[in-house]
Amino acid sequence: ELKVEQNPLFLSMQEGKNYTIYCNYSTTSDRLYWYRQDPGKSLESLFVLLSNGAVKQEGRLMASLDTKARLSTLHITAAVHDLSATYFCAVDLTGNYQLIWGAGTKLIIKP
Amino acid sequence: KAGVTQTPRYLIKTRGQQVTLSCSPISGHRSVSWYQQTPGQGLQFLFEYFSETQRNKGNFPGRFSGRQFSNSRSEMNVSTLELGDSALYLCASSLGGGVQPQHFGDGTRLSIL
């Protein structure tokens, strides 16, 4: 059974700081997704990572994938308050959008 | 371009009843997935449809079923509702192929009394 573990589950940080969210998964997959969810809102796609060594960046967020280590990271650079949200990673079990989700990392960025 | 539309947004039912939720995907999207989100279990995959065919099903009892129509619209049905079925049900659509992100609707919040 595929398990997806995120850590930390909760992160409170100051604006301007850097931090990394980790996503470990337990079986082979080369398709990993990162999503953001604001309170009371739906999910917004951030990144799709499709191969070993993939790195994608958007603004202050950068995601990477190491399929050999079964690890993805979401790095936040110089955090700003607007990045406060819950971040989810999800692994595609079959390649047909059978996504198995991490528990989410609730990120609070204090001004 | 219109996003993924889910109806209704909120629903209150009682135990033993059944419910049907609807999802209209983004125009041109042929893959539709359904997820259940609860505080305790998080996000869980229910099923995925592509061109009217269910390709994958998650680990949910047979009370949960779905279908997809020729216009890619999808419905999910839950019969004999239980208190534990209270959740946010999310629908997501994509072009298919697994290399594009899924686009999510706002969800249907189902409360069971």
C-alpha cells in the first residue's frame, strides 16, 4: 500500500525566512503533484513533477523530486504572509490520476 | 474558460438516505476524479473516469459509486448514508494522461444528521 508522509504537519515561521517541506512516499512513482489549499477553499495546483531530478520554481516556491530516494521537497524562500496555506503533496499510483495524498502541511507565516 | 463546477455546494441528509453529487469538468477535459476530504482521514481517492470508463477505484465500500456521461460530466452517488460520510467531496478534471495537473472544483460539503 502506497503511503505518503509529509513533514512537518504544522509550520509557523516569520516573514523573510526560508524553509522546506518534505514529502516521502513508499513505492515507486514518477509523478508527484504539489497543491495549495487556503482555508475554506478548494485545491490549487502548484507543481507537477514527472521525472527524477525534476525541479520547478514559481516565485518564492521551488519543488524538486528524487525518485530514487522517494522524496520530494517544497522549498520556500523569503516567506511572505500570502504564502500562508496548507500544502499537500500527492503521488499518482497508476499514472491515471489515482492520487494518494499526504496529510498536508499547515503553514503560517507571521508578518 | 469556466472552471470545474460542482453542485450542490452544500447538502444535509439523514442516515440511510442516498445522495447524488454532480461535477461539470472544464471544457475539453475528459478525466474526472472524485476525492473525499475529512479532518480525520484527509484527502482520499474515490474513483477516476476517462471517456465514460472507470479506470481506478479507491478503497471505499460499494455504497459509493459514480458514472461519467458522454459530455464528460460526472456524478457520484452514495447510498445508505452513514454519519461517517460527512465530508467535503471534491471533483477534479484534467485532459488525461497524468502529466497535467488536475483542476479542482469548490466541492460539495455533505453533512449527515
